[in-house]
Amino acid sequence: MLDVRDLEVSYSGALSALRGVSLAVPEGAVVAVLGANGAGKSTLLRAISGTLELQGGAADAGEIHFEGRDLRGAGPAEAVRAGIVQVPEGRRIFGELTVEENLRAGGLAAPGALLDERLESAFSRFPVLAERRRQPAGYLSGGEQQMLAIARALMSWPRLLILDEPSLGLAPRKVAEVAALIREINRDGVAILLVEQNAAMALELAGHGYVLENGKVVLDGPSAVLRQDRDVQEFYLGLGGGERKSYRDVKLYRRRKRWLS
């Protein structure tokens, strides 16, 4: 469904953020992207969702195809029309608008009758939002705001939903609720590209994962395989007691050990 090949991205024509990144999301799949802060994860999502230029970035080379359609350099409106919608990090709901107004904003492109139908579908899926439909969204709890951000994205009926750190700042119980929601949305046939610092959750949900570091993919494979990788366990899953700075540092450390032995 989504095919990113050899993507090169820079900011202000100088700072290289992505260097030859390739990634694929099959139809109906959940794919995870792991990486430390500054690895290039947000830049990758911006390039796919069409918001890159709004942040001063530019795709200098490579390809982004969605269902065969070339989206490299496309804007956010074109990406949404193609079927790609992103839930940004930090939720970014409209705090002064009501819950219902936030949802309607997510479905602006839909005709009136269809918009009402999607609204009732959202309230059916998210009963807590139905209860608070007239309340300003800024008064919701963090978990409720995340639910609202996801529900707002679903108002466009995406075929690919991009989630950027959906568990960030949430209590463990709310993280479990978000994970269950992601599974439910995927069962409905929506493909999901998931960027998540909670690597254990991401690899549990996804069928395939990519490890991004310093703008490059340094490892990818089935999630079950990545979970067994010693370096992924040490750096991303907190196993093994390692305190090195990056996934690449872990690899170099192990390589040096082999050389010395």
C-alpha cells in the first residue's frame, strides 16, 4: 500500500534528516518505526503525510507511493484525499472547541449527511466522547484527548492511519486502552504506521518493524524477530542492563568484543 524508497530529506537545504530511507506498509498491516529522539521518525511521517514543507523541510530524492500514486512533494490535503491521515505527537486538539466541533473539523471534506453519519459512528466507538460532546476539548484528560485525536482522524475514513507517539504521557492503564483501540481500528481494515517510544507495545502490535537512527534504517524485520534481537532488547526493550547511547553504539560494542576475543 505504502512504498517509500531511498528517501532523502533536508531542512533549509542543509541539515540532512533522512538518508536513503526505505519502508513499506502492506495493505491492512501494522508497521512500527522505532528510534531515539532525533532519529528522523517525525521527519519521515511528515514526508508521508504531506506536512514536511510546512516545517521547512524538503524531499530531495527518493519516492513515496501510496497505492501506486506518487505523493512525494504532495501537500496534506492531497495526502488526506489519497487516504492518509496522521495523528500528530502531542494530540494537538482544538482545546477551545467542543468535542463535537473537533470531530466535525476532522470530517470537513465529507458531505453533510455523511458527516453526521461518521459523527454518530465516532460516538458509538468512543462512548466517553459522546458523554462529553458539548464540553470544551481542553477539559478532557490526557487519555480522553488522545482518543479524541484518533477519533478526529478517523472522521476522514483513512486507509492508512499514521500514529505519532500515541502513548506519550499516558498512564499504563490508558496505554493499554490505546493499544486495544489500535488493534480494533486495524481489524476494521485500516493499515497503521506506528511511531512509538514504547517499543514493547509497538512490537506487540506490529507485524513488521523498522529501527531508524541518524536518518537511516539500521535494522528491519518481522516484529517477532526484532523482539529476539539482543541489541533491540538492550537498547529499546530495556533488557540486559546496557547503558550505551544508541542502537549503533550497541552494535559497535558487540563488534569490538568479538574482535578482542
